[in-house]
Amino acid sequence: MLLTIFKGPHSYTGDDVVEISCHGSVYIQQKIIELIVEQGARLAKPGEFTLRAFLNGKFDLSQAEAVADLIA
């Protein structure tokens, strides 16, 4: 497992963020998610990272809408 720390305000969202990368099966990935949620973490909602970036002044509205259009 590899943890990558992105310190705000230099991250995509402007917040402190930790990214978890791991090898293995879907079962192992699910177990890692379960363990960190049990410790108080929560899963991001769809579009949450772009919303946080917008709210933190990293994007303007047209850039946030462009990300949504690209995903859609």
C-alpha cells in the first residue's frame, strides 16, 4: 500500500488530501476501505473534489463546469 499526501493549498482541492494506492484484488481494496471508514474516514461524494476546488478558489465556475462536462 502506498499513501501519498497532498498538502493544501497546493493540492487539486486546496485541502490536505491523502491518496491510497494498493495492489491486489477487489477484496483487498474493499477491506482497506472498510478499515479506514471504521476509523472515521468517509467516501467522497460524486463531484466533491471539483466542488471543493471551486469553493477553495482553485477553479472558477466555467472551469468546474468544464470538468463536469468532460466527465459526463
